[in-house]
Amino acid sequence: MNTDTAVDRLHSTPTNAGYGEAADALAEQYESVSFDEVHREVLHLFPSRPASVLDIGAGSGRDAAALAARGHRVVAVEPTAELRALARRIHGGQEIEWVDDALPGLAGLDGRRFDLILLTAVWMHLDERQRAAAMERLAGLLDVGGQVVLSLRHGPVPEGRRMFPVAAEETVALARRCGLEVVHLAEREDAHGRAGVRWTHVALRHAALAFRRAGEGDVTELVRLRDDAARRQLAGGIDQWKPGELGEDHFRARLRDGEVWIATMGPDGPVAGAWELWWDDPAAWGPQGPDAGYVHRLMTDRRVAPPGTGRLMLAEAERRIAASGRGLCRLDCLSGNARLREYYEGAGYTVVGEQPSKDGGLGGTYAVTLLEKRL
């Protein structure tokens, strides 16, 4: 019973417990070791050219300042007000954007992505549930080609601190479930020479997209992707798709009559997007010979998929069509959707006509622009 009470108390303790009271001593400790020494195992992974950097749990600002001095655009997240104040005073000469926030939420960073996400001595403050949510959040904040670099602390816990055991194996497994892969894993001693303390440094990046045919087990996820895309359209002022108008029966029919493809972040990672591939489309294109494939419902999960995922999925659809012996990829977009038309034109598609009254099978007609690309 006493053990359960102690565990409950630990989980209910703030992640930055003890840091405010000890801010002065901690800042002195952090600043006593150089940025280069602390990160010597992973320095080769940091961007060599100016990049966007997110330093989570920035503490005294040592790392944020060093990165800003190298020309990077740095956002420093630190939930302890006392440490933020000290950091601004110590490193006031560097241009750093300071944010009062903490994992796993980081709601203030919605819509932003970073080339490097740095977590130094942070991960052990999160419990198991928080670590799972935090890893998903990190994947969503990471830009194309970027890396997450984090350090895992092993050893005795200082009095009054909220820390949990964090194993490299668990961290790697969490990363893979969130579509991240390991690019570096190394251990080292404690830079401050504390007895029994050692560190594991882990660097992660987005796994390459993997593609597979969808099956019956994917229909619920396909409905979710389509509804989420419809909500984004409506939020952007595009009145074409509506949440709830295509259910599981629609996707079952497409699985039966055509092809539906799923993109995942790595072979075992989360779903990043999907699309339908048809072999004819008389509603938009009229009667045609077997010379083209038709892409419909190209959808991405913005929480998971990095920028550029839609273009990669489209390229995979084109490869599938070409492999079937057909020489054209065709698609359409709402005639008034100039942004989507530009997107397809940027991918090599050419406008070849208009269909003023396409019947989409949902009880009405609408005008679409027809585009095609020779493969």
C-alpha cells in the first residue's frame, strides 16, 4: 500500500519538480560544461547550415545559445520560470524564442516543424503514458530530413526529483511505432562525473514511406482519413468533401472494384495516408480505352505525415499505373480549387479539360478540372 502511494505521488508530481527552487545551482551546473562536450557523441548529426531548431527542456539556455550562435533559428521550450529568467539573463545576447511549455503537449507549437529537435536530460521526467504521447508529438513536429536527438539518463535519482527508468529499447520501440527510425545510438559517462550516472544518446528521423494494398482491416482508418481531410477542406473554405458522407461501405466497394493503397511511416509505422486507384472513371472522363489509371481521394494524416508525403504517394500511384502497362495517370479537382490545381501542375500534370457536371454519386453534380500526366 505504501509502495502504491509512493508511485501515485511520483506520477502526480510535476515533471519539473525541484527545478525552480534549485534554479541558480542548476544553471551554474549546466553552464560549467560546454555544449560541445555534452553533445560530443551527436555533434556530427546537427545541421551544418542555418536550420530551425527546437530545444525542449532548454534549462539555462546553454544549448539554445550555442545553436543560435551557429546561425540556427532556435525555439527554446522551458517550463520552469526561474530557469527561463536566468537563461535570458545569461544568454541575452543571442536571438532565441523562449516558450513556456512542456511535453507531451506543446500546444503552442501547433503547425510548426523543425529540422532538429533536441531533448537533453528530459525524457526521464516523463512517465510511460507521457512518453508514448510525447514521441507521437515529436514525430509531428519533425520536418522532412530532420532529426530528433535525445539523451536518456540512467542511474540514481536526486532527492525531490520526478524521474523514471528509461531504457533505450523502449525508446526505440516507441519511435518505430510513431514512424521514426534510429540513425544513431551510443552510450557515454556523465559529463558532470556523478557516481552511477550514465547516458544513452539516441538520434531519430522519419522512416521512409512504405506502401501496401489496403484490406478489410483498414476501412475504419480510411474513413477517419477521409473525414479529417474533409474537415481541413471546410476549414480552408473549400466546400467539396463533407465529414461522414463516405462510410465503410464505400471503401469496401472500392476494395472490391478497384484498388486502395495505404502509406505507412516505415513497414511497421503508423498510417500516413492513402489513395484510391481506379481503372476507369466515366463520371468524369466519359468512355475511355484502357490507357490510364485514375487517382482519387489522395489523403494524408497531417499528425503523422511530414510535408511532401502527398507527392510521394502520388508518385507511387504513377509507378503502379505504369507497371500495369498504362501510359497516363489522370485525376480531377474541383474547378474552383486553384490551390489544388497548382499542386497537381507542380507535380507534372496538365489541364486537359473541364467536366461541368460530374456526378460523384452523392446526390448532386459539380464542375471539375481534368488533369493528366504522361508516364
